[in-house]
Amino acid sequence: MGKLFKFPGIVLLAAIVLINVFPGADCYALSENALYSASHWAKNDIVEANDLNLLTGNTQGNFQAKITREEFSELAVQLYEALSGKTANAPANNPFVDTQNPAVAAANKLGIVKGVGNNRFLPDSTATREEVSVMLYNAIKAAKPDYSFKCLNEHVFIDQNAISPWAQEAVKYLYSRGVVKGVGNKTFSPRAATSREEAVIMVKRIYEAFQKSEPEELPSQVFDPDIDMLSRGSARSNTIETLKRLISAEIGKPYQWGAAGPDSFDCSGLVYYIYGKLGISLPRVSAAQAKAGTYVPKSDLVYGDLVFFANDGKNVNHVGIYVGSGEFVHAPSSGKTVRISTLESGYYANTYYTARRVIP
């Protein structure tokens, strides 16, 4: 102990330096383990978002996990503070009975988020794409009230009518600014989930675009809806192109129970083999595969989603790969070959059970 205090002046100086370097504002160190959980296409953006102090502690567990309403509220408040230079203070009285998170209360006070009625917020519910769009839009409006918020171009998705009326304005504006994108096939999929890494990337995009310029001074963002993919640039497009080649190579190969390639397959063996080639590790049997990835409504299917079937309406017994236009590829049964079938009518329409998205 004597050695520790031998140079008290130096110790005091070091303490002062530490206080100045690390002020009281929240700062979340990005760990290697957290970054390892992110998709390869998202890592650079996540590192940059961390450098801009846009991350929050609760978003750094598993970057590929679906983000909750509470977690996204924290991100939205972080964005507001970064854009406005102001501190978002929670009100004296918490407006919600199901969360004590001060960031949620502050976001509500700023008009960024709303409850769902009866003083509830549903903090652990997954934030949908349209909810995320509205929160981002409201965060910009709260931080930059003098902006005109002029929509730079009009784009209508095939599923435009599925977007809730309260989200239409936000989706149109953010799409015109290049913050949110479609999911392919000219669709927006408003009620699909958003991952933590997608949310972080959208927050970073907004910060970089809006920290200085009025919206009308920013260049217009125009996207081809046929190739437009969520929030991940061209990475998913490249994966889908590889998937198309892999599927094409397996068409016509025979069904064999228990086989997982390369010369024959059963239904789950085909999925296991092809996605393994993509570097995506899946369980071997269809019932377990039905728990992988994230749930996708039938109306929001995109190329590469896994579709599952249940003869009895409750136990998964078959799986295939959605390939667009209401069709999927699969290894049907003994005596048949790998082929494309329709989801729109007949046996597979009647036994359709659920779908999962496993390509980020």
C-alpha cells in the first residue's frame, strides 16, 4: 500500500485525466463477443455506430436477435440525443405500468413512442418494421423540428395497403431517404420483425444523413424495388443468387428417406444440405428446423424462406424452400424427385403450417 501512495500527485493527476476522458454520459464498450454475434454484412456499420456512441447496452447481446419495443425505444432516444444535442429526460410520473425503463418514458414524453392502451407499452414485444419506421421518423421530428420533412419521391409497395395508416407517412419518407428499404419482390412486409443489427444500421444512417443538413438539401434516394433488400445492402442479394444456383443443381435428384445429399435427399436433408453450403447451420429434422430463424407470415414470404407443413395441423412433417410466385422447392416423398410445387392450391395449400426466415 505504501508504494501505491508514494507519488500521490501522480495518482491524483491520473484520476483527473480519467474523469475528463470518461465523463458521466453513457458509453457502451463494444465487446469482441458481441461483435462476433453480428452478421458479416453488418459488422462495419456496427463498429461505426459504436464509435458515434449510437449503441445502447441492451442491443449488444445477440445482434441477429429480433429487437423488442423497449430496446428500440432506447436506440431511438440515443438517436434523438445525438441529433439534438439535448438530454432526453424521463417525466416525473412513469406513464406505463409494464415497464420502469426511463428511456421508454422519455421517448413517450418526446412523442417518439406511444402505448397500446390501459397504460401498457408491451416492452418485450417484437418491434415490427412499420413500428420501427414510425419511431425513427418521430425521433427525427423531435430532434429537428424545423425540418420540412418533404418526401423526395413517391414509391408504392405491392403490399402498401398492408402498411397501417399511422405508419404510411413514416415509411414513405424514410424510404425516400434511403433509411428503410423493401424486402424484395416489391414488398415492404410491415409486420415482419427487425433484428438488432438492422435497427442499429438504420439509426446510423439517419444520424449520418440528418446531423447537419436540412432534408431538402440531401440527395434523393431512389431504389429499384425488384432488387431492394431490407437494410443490408447487397449481401442478402448475393446470398440469394448463390441459393438459386444451389437449388438448380439439386432439381431432379431422387428422394431417399434419411438422405442429406449429395446424390439424394429427404425433405429436411435437402434443406440441411443446401443451407449448409450457404454457411447457415440448421438442425437436421424438419420439426427442429421449424424453430430456427424468425417467424414469417405467409403473406410476407420472400425467396429463401423455409416453409413447413403439418398433415394433422399441429405436428411439422415436411419442409421446403420458398422460391417466389407462390412456389417452393422440396424433396416430396419416396419415388419422387426434388421439384417445385405450388403453395396456392391442392395438398400443400391445405397442409401449410408456418414459415421461418433463416437468411439474415
